[in-house]
Amino acid sequence: MAPDPPFDMQRLLQQAQQMQQGLMAAQEELAAARVAGTSGGGLVTATVNGKGELLALKIDPKALGPEADADDAETLADLVLAAVRDATGNASALASSTMGPLTQGLGGLGGGLGGIGGNLPGLGL
């Protein structure tokens, strides 16, 4: 039986750096992706990025009734978009405040486990 090869820290660090670069590229690709979804036979269209963040919302005035016009639909879409963004920000702040204390003792990771409640330093997560 052959002995195990010596541990190569440099190789391990190179592999970690390659993985970091791959993760960063994937995150950029997801952030740039645009995905649309519709409901009501096309009366409402939502556009999100690959990270699930709501970017745009379009409501056809027909969805609001016969008296509604394009301005009414656009105003409603803007209000819903703002509310969803506010809720998402609040959820992120809650996750950060909840997870932060739990991850402080993880060797300086300071509140980050793959984007749950924070970022991993140097990994861009």
C-alpha cells in the first residue's frame, strides 16, 4: 500500500480561489438574468432577476376594470413593486440580525453562511 501524498496547502488555496471565481461569475450571471412570469392571461407581468429580486411589474389597465387607464395601472404596479422591495429589504435585515449573532464565532465569518444573514469575506457571497 502506497503512503498518502503530503498535504499541499498551496494547491488547496488555488482550488479555493478557482471556486471563488466560479461562484462570483455565477452570481453575476444570475444578477444579470431576467425572467418573466405572467398571470391573468397576461394581464399582469412580473420580471425578476436570477436571484429572485422583483425588478419590474406591469399591470394591464383591463385588470383594474373598465374605468381604469394606463396611468392607474402604472401607479398600482409601482406601488406593488415598492412594497415588495420594502418587504424584501426588511426580510434581509431580519435574517442579518437573526443569523449574525449565531455566526460570530465561526472564525470571523461575521454573519455569513452563503448569503444567509451576511457575506463571506473575500468570497463575494
